[in-house]
Amino acid sequence: MGGLMTLSRKIAGGAGALAATLLTTAPAWAQGAAGPVRAPGAEAAVAMINKGDTSWMLISAALVLMMSIPGLALFYGGLVRTKNMLSVLMQVFMIVSVASLVWVCWGYSLAFTSGNAFVGGLSKAFLAGVGPTSVAATFSNNVYVPEYAFIAFQMTFACITPALIVGAFAERVKFTPLLIFVVLWLTIVYFPMAHMVWYWAGPDFLADAPTDAGLLYGWGALDFAGGTVVHINAGIAGLVGCLIIGKRHGYKSEPMPPHSLTMTMIGASLLWVGWFGFNAGSNLEANGGAALAFVNTFVATAAAAVAWAVIEQIVHKKPSLLGGVSGAVAGLVAITPAAGFAAPMTSIILGFVASAVCFFFVTTVKNKLGYDDTLDVFGVHCVGGIIGAIATGIVADPSLGGQGFIDYTSFPSVAGKYDMAAQVFTQIKAVVLTLVLSGGVSAVLFYGIKATMGLRPLLEVEVEGLDINEHGERAYNY
Amino acid sequence: MKLVIAIIKPFKLDEVREALTTVGVAGMTVSEVKGFGRQKGQTEIYRGAEYSTNMVPKIKIEVVCASDIADRVVEAIQAAANTGAIGDGKIFVLDVGQAVRIRTGETDDTAL
């Protein structure tokens, strides 16, 4: 194995949010008087791996996979009509499978190796040079996790993000063109976005290479677990897709009620549970920061579920199950970028606000504008993601109990000086860049595929259902 | 012989079945149906998309009985299925020309 023991220093995760006090409690160097090691070599870094962190990374990766399958698949599947149930399950299942292959072949390298500010290189394509003893950085000086654990964890994010998109044009898309779109979109949009937001040299190296980071990381944009990279990114791609593909046949003229809200509830609940891996796992270390993200995720979601139910009680006189679980998902989306930065009480407020705004979008704005975003990918993921991304700039402020940010350009790292107005402005810039990049490239891809292979099945196929026509089977044979 | 068709509220099925047994009815056919009469349908709302369903779920009972007990069958159903509210349902009585028990070939009243 000796030949493979290359140090992978060009690896990172989200912008760190651990309070400076935490830094002094966890790392190995705290036990010695010498202080942290600047730019440790390969063998030194391997000794800085903690088994607890490694376990948490692996468990979190499995939890996030559970969010996609079966969580998201059932959440979406329950909302479509019986004749299209399997098409949604199959789309999600195959997107997860294809995305994981794309991730290990070139995705990880494009996202998490040093390149330019926009995209990484191909030095780790096909996981070249990665071995059981190579490491990935965390948010603490001299704390590392095995690179395979980091690859697996980030792989599940690359799996779920394109799967989120399919909800926007569910019940009316051809299967193979969709998968081709997913491979292209991951390569041109997702991997660069992940690189721009999450790639940086790492806490032991950034001080010596302050420009070795993605564009948005360099701006100082805060995105703990993927508000921009995952939710806004997928949400705007979904909106563009549903506009280009067009409305479902019979939209607004025939009833299209969900075929099984039971499954939708099971799926939403699995999403909630899995999201602890998504958000608390994004801390990369099993410590107080992860626990904070866990609690914030819990309470923001609960607040958003309550808010949606209360709003429905007032507006429609009946609180619906679909409303309750939709609120929960809106809360999960909104807390994602803020999970490690907010305090529990500000997370609750964020959950309330996100739920109310998403409710307004899916019930009022969508009807006013008349677009057929089948499962409200835009209304929940993009809108909730935008609320969360901008609000992160507010709730991260230490004066509101937030965690602020860590300045890694000093070594050892220190707490940064927080300026809320400037941070909110940076957050808005990050949101706009995501909307423009993902929206624009998605439009080009959708139009290109529409003109060549076609995106939409024949009318007879759509009316009879995708399950029997595209997949040759039915979900329910009574 | 008479065919008695009753459309009733679903939750009244057990009471109707018991009442029919006490007047000597030995069998019946039950189906889940949808329809509308004076009772209004319901409104369903899914994330703001409103669907008003005009059709209300009901149970349809079909009983074939000897002509001489048809009145008592109708009375039994009417009494058991009654709640006094709109939507309790309706009863129809039709003449039946012939009945055959498939297993034995018995016909008419003996086949019931």
C-alpha cells in the first residue's frame, strides 16, 4: 500500500462553522504542548484520523442514501397517479445508480481537486491515487477523515440532487433522455457548483495557499450542507425543465390527486431521518458542531411542519397530511445551508418563515403563473433553498447566537469577524450565481435533448401511463 | 320474486345485514359504488389544487327474495339504514323473471 499513500490535501468540505472553543477541545495536538502541525505530511495526517469521525461519516453517507431511496422515491411516488408510480420510482432509483458511477469516474475529481475557481481537475478521475490511507480534511486543524469515507459521503449528495429534479416534470418525461440529461447536468452544473462552494485547501493548508479554493468559498459564502449546491441548483433546473417540457395533458382540466399519501408520508419521514446524515454529517466530525446541526435540523423541520398545518387550518379550515409533510420538507431544505451556523431558536424562526413562503409559492404563485411543476420542486426546494441561503447570513451572526465563521487564512484558525450585512450580500450573490448557472445550462441541455432525442412521450403514452408503456409493468396488480 | 336494490351509507352495512338476516334473507350481493343525489360531494385540496368530487362513496346491496317478504325486506333496510340526514340513500324494487341455483339446478323461490 505504500505506493498509494499519497496525501490528498486538496480536499475539503463546506465552510466551517465550529466555534473557536471547539477547536481547542478536539484535535490531537491539544494534548501536546507543541500546538498544531502546519501542513502535515501524508503519514502525519493519517495519524490525525479519529475513529469516531470515520464512523459518523460512514453512517451519515448511508443515511443520505436512504433519503433518495426509498425516501425521496416514495415521497414523490405517492404524489403521482397510479399509472405513473413506477416511472418515478425507477427514475429516482436509476439516477442514484448512474450518479454514483459518474461520481467515482470523474465527479469527485472535478468537484474536490484543485483546479481553477470554477472546477477541479481530473487528477483523481476513476479515483486515481486514492487508497485506504489517503485522507480528506475536516473543519479543524489537524483532524482528518479517510478519503474513501469523504468520497462516499459526498457521493450520496451527487445522487440525490439530480433525483430531486425529476419531480418538476414527473408523469411526462422519457426515461433514457432523462438519464442522459442527468449525466450532462452533473458534469456541467453539479460538479462545478460543488467545487465552487465546497472546495478549499483545508484548514492546515489554506493559510499557505489562500487562493486555493472554489469561487464561492473564496467569496466567503456560507453553505453548510448544500442549500445552493443541492436545493437551489436542483430546484431551478426543475423549473426550467417543466417549462421546456410543457404541462401535463389535462393539467387544470382533469383531477390529478396523489395516488397514495400514505407512501408520501413514509417517504417524507425517511427524508427527515436521513437528513440528519445530510446536515449533521456535513460537519464531517462527530462533535458538538454535528450535534448543533442535528438539533437545528430537528427543530426547524418541526416548526415548518407546524406552520404549514396552522396556515392550512386558517386558509382551508382543515390541516392536511400532505400540508404537514410538505412543510417539514420545506423546513429541511431551508435549514440545510444554516444547519451548522444557526442556533436552535433562530432555526425555529427560519422554519416558520420558510414554510409560510413555500406555502405561498405552491398554492398561489404556481396557480397564478400557470406552470406545471408537478411535485413543487421549485416551490419547495428552490424557494426554500433561497430563503435558507439568505437567512444563513443572518442566523450565523454570533450576536444572534450563531456560530459565525472560522478564518482559516490564519494558522491555527481563528474565529472570523462577522459582518451581517456583508454576509447577507455575499449569500445573495451566491444564490444569483446558482440560479443563473444552473438555470442557463439546464435550459441549453433540455432544449438540446428535446431537439435531438425528444423529452416527452407520445400523447397516448402519457394518457395511458408511463409505467406500462416505458417500463412494461404496473405498480399494483390486484 | 323481487330484486331489492338499496344504496346506503357505507357505515350502515352491518346494521342492514343484521336486519335482513332477521327477516329471513339468506344471501345478498354487496358492492362499493360512487354516485350522487341530493347530498353534495366533497372538496379535496392538495397543496392548493382543489378538486371537488361530485360522487360520494356508497354501498349497493342487491337482494333477491320471495315476493311475499319483499315489503318486509324494504322496511328492514329502510329502518336500519336511516340516519335522518341527506345522503341516506334509496331503495328500488324490481320484478325478477327467473332464478337458478347453479350447483343443483333448483329454480325460482327454492333457489334463493
